[in-house]
Amino acid sequence: MTPTSELLSPELLAQLERLELVSRKIFRGRMKGERRSKRKGQSVEFADFRNYVHGDDLRFIDWNSYARLDKLFLKLFLEEEDLHFYALIDASASMDFGDPTKLAYAKQLAASLAFIGLVRSDRVKIETVGQPARQSGPMWRGRRSLWQMLDHLEHIAPGEPAPLAEGVKNFCLRNSGKGIVVLISDLMDKHGYQDALRYLMARQMDVYVIQVLSQEEIEPDVKGDLRLIDCEDEDMAEITVSAPLLKRYKQNLAAFVEGAREFCNRRGMSYILAKNQLPVDQLVSNYLRQRGLVR
Amino acid sequence: MRSALGNIFETAGNYGAKASGLLFERTGMLMAWQWLLLGLVPILIVLLYFLKLKRQPLEVPSTYLWHKSIEDLRVNSVWQRLRRSLLLYLQLLFIGLVAWTLLRPTIQGKRLIGNRFIFLVDNSASMGATDVEPTRLDEAKKRVGELIDEMRTGDVAMLVSFSDGAKVEQSFSEEPRELHRRLEAIQQTDRSTSLAEALRVASGLANPGRSSNREDAGDVQVAEAEPARLYIFSDGKFPKVKDFSFGHLEPVYVIIGEQDAANVAIAAFTTARGEDNLDHLQAFARLDNHGGEKVSVNAELSLDGELIDAKRIEIEPGDSTGVEYNPESVETGVLKLSIDANDALAIDNAAWTTINARRRGKVLLVKQDDDEYLERALGTDRVRELADVTIRTADFLSKPDYRKQADGGGYDVVIYDRCRPEQMPQANTLFIGQLPLGGDWKADAKVDVPQIIDVDHAHPLMHIVAMGDVLIVEGTPLFPPSGGTTLIDTQAGAMFAIAPREGYEDAVLGFTIVDPAGKVGVGTNWPTKASFPVFVLNVIEYLGGARSSLDSGSVRPGQPVAWRSDTPAERIQVKPPQGAPFDVARGPLNTFNVTSTADVGVYEVRAGEQGLGSFAVNLFDSNESDVRPALELGVGDYKVVGSTHREPARRDLWKIVLLAALAVLLVEWYIYNRRVYV
């Protein structure tokens, strides 16, 4: 059965099915997955021998070697394990802009990555920044969970009031495990995004920050005397649109994006700027592949 | 009711108007409440602007970056503030301009006096002079246009153009647009100028009472005479107008043209056959210098477009110089004389004369039996070259053959020696000792031995005819009808005269050549003198049409031409120098009367495929050629002093101001939308 949804089209699914999530760090999965781990464990793939020590499982002793060499060796096998994949979506009011809205874009991106994870039997969890601190979201595993995952995504509505830093902090408290975390946000928080990213860094997670910006933010098409109202805190800015003002705005935007990129790069996080006009499949198959999130 | 405030404004306005050279006068004086209303507009704009211009609310994801940008820009806040108010200034400027437009701003605030105007626009040849750019006529039209713009509601104006005649372009109208349209339609002509007709037309239309008969009790005045202002836009180059009174008209003569305008003109151009050799052609021209400086021009003579001679002529200021060319044997063709003068008037820098195929004249001599001198004089070789002479006695006059020929234009000239026909022939005539029919000619009782005191040698008939030694035994003093010219004058009265008759000319000799009934048997000793055959030759050449076929003479623009031709065709085709050829039907006097001769140049005449010849129309009018405008006009006993300066005209500025306002509006719109700053 090919699942169809607004978030994931059959073509996109077909494209995603060939991909898998990659982590630059080694994590210990709780359950056996399809992922080869550096940990030795039970699997069919032989890895190495080691000397038997007291207490080792007798089932793994290589009796053939014992017969030949009269020494007890233990056969080691590569363990295949699962990966934790977290998608953290910023569903604040500011994400509800653009065409498609940044939130819709973020959802589609999260769905794509989550699907890759589900297909590879990774553990997938999708949460939003504004989620209450104690309310942990469901975790899915396996292709069967696709519908549940999509349904969960569909129910994410814009307008969550929590500041980014607090939301990320809550996320970190809820999810102690290691793994890949992808933060999808516009980073437009008056209090700054730095604290939020520091929390993620502290969890020793493989962090990807995908900043989603709409076309209206990159190339504002405004003219005349305007009273700009911030959709999140009702803050007002009165502007008279002028060429110098627009120029200055673009300079500021570029500086903001560059600041975020540098902040992330210095701290070992991957930063990716996504414009809502760029189709998700291209973003995943080109940009994210280049950055090593998928392969 | 006018309030005190309104009066104050008006007084202030008047002071301003008097003080300034470039006057900005308001015609529509506003009431106080209107002033107040107008004054409130800018105040309201400022208030509205500062009471907060309505900013359009727009929800954005985050004002974070915008705030930052605004703060960055605030660094140079003075410029920012100025820039922010730029729209306000522009709006105020716009409102100011619109308000000014409503006040109907003008330059030079003298009003047209009166409410009835007659504009006489000279479109004669001299108005084509280019001393005023582009031409005098255009300048005149421009000035009339300015005055038409000047008219207020209720004003009426009439437009008359005049050259040698007058044309009412537009009778009294208060429609400026119609007047402008008609004004633009006035065309330059090559004609000479006569103001008299234009004045009569204007006066007749302006003062209707004058055209009706006051003596007649039954005559009803169709309209009351009303005073009108008569503007004459002209260079004043026309003869003094006699017997005219302006009456209710108040004349204003606006001089069009520069006083220092210079012009070199061909004042005359004609050809003649050599006296000794008829094939030998001579061309004479007179060049006038109507200017203040000595000029030197090249006068080129060309035959049918090919240059055959050129001369360098120097003419003193105000002087005229004759030029003579000897093109030798020229049978037919068009001679063109052109000068390369770079002067104000171009139309008189070229002149044409046409040499048509010589046509043999047809001469009938109706003689008495005793005459032999005339017959002998008509028998010379020269006469035989020029004409076919038929000699008959007086009884021929009663024969049907004569009647047919005479009525059908079969003769060019008929010489009646002491006899006269029952009906005047369709030909030129020379009567000897007899008066023509009709009673127009009068004669006194016979006088003995009249002494010749004057001979009009200028007339072709008396050309080089020496009468000094001629004695007349007996003569009848003649009184030619109006239009007649005395050619030989004696102390008793005219002995030889010529007068026109319906396209022909009748010459009458008051004495007889032969007089057997007289005391001495002869009437005069003239036949024994050398001048007699010359005289007869002149008669053949002039009245017999031999000369006219050589040179059609000078025709002024607009003058009718009576074209004579042997052609049996009922219609001839005339191709004017400009425009399409037209047909002319045979007239009642066996001539073709060409009336459309408005343009100077050569007119070709054809009958179907057969070329009949051509005639030339030349300006040859020293009044028109002298382009220095007259400073005053003589009309009756009245002298109208001209003014060169522009008739004070109130020129409306509101259109320009409104355009400026629109431009400001555009700039404001552009700045508002595009936000582009200097």
C-alpha cells in the first residue's frame, strides 16, 4: 500500500525510500534495529574474536578454535541497532506565514525525514517547541506507523506561544536519549535562538538546525506607510517603506542568517537555510544529502 | 455682497499688479469666504498629515529585523525627517498650484477694451516675408490668436482676411474655438493689398446702419450700429484709402514686420523683338533694392529651365537698376529671371515671361476709294511678316461675308477709314475720322490746325512715333469713354485716343489722312513722314495682336487673363504653377477668361493634346516688394498710427500651472510608490 497524504506525495515517498538517516555520532539504541552499530552484539555478521573471560555467554564460544588451539575464544558479532530521530518543529505564530506557510513546509520536511527513519526502523519522534514540558509525544517505529505519524503532524497547528529557548529546554528534559535532532524553525525569536541551540548542544545530540524563511521575509513586497504588527507579541513597527530601508532590512536579514550559520558551525551543529519556495524533495535529496543527514 | 476682506485682497492685488512688470493678475476676484475656504485647504492638509497619516496595518512574522533596520536608519534622522515630510511639501505645492490655477493666473494684465472686435488679417504677398519668424502672416495669426484667447464670455469677434479683396473668414462669433479654427485656415496669397474693401466689409458688418439708406423712409435699420474695435494686422503696404470714415469703429493698427527688413525685388521683366530684326529678342528687367544697404546679386536668365545668361548686379540702397539680356533667337519658351538675394521676401526673387509662337494677325482695312497711304503703309514687308491684311471698300461692310467674319472673331483688328459698321465687330478697331458706335465716345466741333502738344510715347501704339513735324489740317477733339487714354493731345483736345470695349480696344483718330473735301486735299502731312509706317506697324503689332502673342505682358496675381486662341475647341486646359489643372470654357467674347491666377509662376494653356502657349503671373508690385512696414495708415482724413509692440494681451497661465501641478502629483506618486530619493 502506498500511503498518500498532503505532506508526502507518492513520488516523494518513492524518492525517500531509498534514503537513510545518518548520524555522525554513535548512539546506543535500545532495540535492535537495522543499523550496524560499532557495538558488538548479536547478529549474523561476524566482527572479531576476543579472549574469553569469566562470565561470558558460553553460546558465543568458538568451539572450533578451542579444538584447534585449545584456547577459549569468544566470537563477536556486529550488533545492528536502531537510531533515535527527533524532529522538533517550531509551530509559533510566525511560522504561519508564506505560501506555502513555513509551518507547512516544516511539517513536510519533518514528515520526509521521519519517513526515512520509519522505513529504516529507526525510532522517530516528532515534537513541537510549544509542547507542554511533561507531555511527551508518541514514538513511532516501522513503516506501519507512517499513518500515525502523519496524523500527528496534521494536528500540529500554528500559534503556540512558547519562546524557542523554553520549548527546546522542555524538549531536552523530555527526551534524554541520544540521536539525531532536527530543529525546524525560523529562529525569529526576539529573545534570540542562541540559548535554545545551547540546550540542544548540551545533550550531545547530532543537531541539525533548519531555518525556514518565507519569500516574503527574504524579498518583502511592501510599499507606502505601514504599521507592521508582530503576529506573536503584537509589537508594532511603523515604517515608511523606502529604498534605503529595504536595503538595510536585507542587510540585516543576511547578517542574521550568517550569524545563525556561524553559531551552529562553531558548535558542531549543522545549519541549513531553507526557503519555502524550494521543494522539499530537492532540499532532502540535494542539500541534506550534502550535509550528511541522509544518504 | 463684497466684504471688507475681499476689498483688501483686491486692493493688494491691484498694488501688486501695478508694481510688477510681469503682472500676475487675477480676473476672477474671489469673495472673502472663498478666500477663507482656499486658505483652509493647506492648513487641513498639514493637520491631517501631522494628526497621523493613516498607516496601513500589516501583520508580519516578526518585527525583529524591521525594528533593527529602522534603528539603523535613524542615525541620520534629520535627513530622514526631511524625507518623511517630502510628501507633505509636495502635497502642499500641488494644492498651491491648483489654487493658483483656480485664480486663473495671467501674464501682462491689460484687458481687451470693449466687447466687439474685428480682426483684419493681411494675407497679401508681402505678408510672406520672413523677417519675422516664421512669416509675417504666422506672426499676425499668432497675435490674433492671443487676442481671441483674451475674449471673455459675451465678447464677439469677426475675422476678415484681405489682400486685393477682402474675405470674411468668420462673422461675429463668440466661439473662440471657431475663431481659432478659421484663423488657422487663413492662407498666404501672392496678391497685392487693398485695405479699402476690407474696411468696407468690416464697416458694413460692424455698423449695419451705414449700409442702409437713411434717406429712404421705407428703409428699416436692420440693426443698431455698435462700436467695435478694429484691429488691423498688416505691414501697411497698400495705397491710402480714400473716402472712408471709421464711424463707430475704433482702429488699432498692429504693425507686423521689422523696420530694417531688406528685400531685393524684380520689379519688371519683359521681352521685345529687335526693331531691325524680328528674330532678335531682348529681355529687360528692373531690379529694386528696398533696403538700407547696397546689395550685389546674381541675376540669372534661363530659358525653359536652362541657364542662358547671368549677370552680377549691384544696386544702391533704395535704388533700382535695369538689366538687359540678349538671348538672341528665341522662338518660343519660358524665360525665367531669378536673383539669388537672401532677403525677406522670396516671391519677388523670380519672374517669368513667356514667348509664345508668333501668331499672324488678321487685319481688315475698310478704306475709301481715294485712300492710298494706308494701303501702302500696310504693304510693307514688315507688316506682311506680321499679319494677313485684307483690304476692302466701305460697301463690304453690308455684305454677309463681313458680318460673319466680324461677329465670329475672324479679324484681330479692323481699320475703318471714314466709315463705321452697323455693329461693332468682335475685334480691336481703329477708327479714322469717325466715332465708334455706342455713344460712349464724344467729339467736339471741328477745329482748324490743331497743334500737337503731347504724345504718349509710353503707349505701344505711339512707341517711337515722332510727331514733331506732323501737321494736321483739321481735327475733331475727342472725349474717350472712362478707361480711355489720350495718345495725341493738341491744344484743342485729344486727337488720338484709345479706350477698352468688352475685352477689345477701340482707337480713334480725330483727323483724317486723306480729305479730298477739305481745303488742301489731304488731312495731314503725316503719310509723308517716316513716323507714319511706324505708326501703322504699331497698330498691327498692338491692336493686331502681334505683340501680345510675343509677350503676354505681366499679369498680376489674381488678375484675370483673357486668352485668345484660334483653337476651335470649346474648352482649354490651364495648368497653374501649383495645384491641379483646370478647364476654362470659351467666353462670350470669343476669349477664354482665366480667373484662377492667384499664384505667381507660369500657367500652361492647352487644348487637349495641343499646347497653345503659356502666360506668366508675376508680383511686380513695389508696394509688396518694399517690405519695410508702414508706420501709419492713411484712411480718409484719419491717420492710424501703428504700434509695433505686442498689443497687451493677457496670456492665460492656468494651463501651464495645471501641468506643473500634475507634474508635482506625478512626482509625489512616484516617490510614494517607488521611494526613490535624490
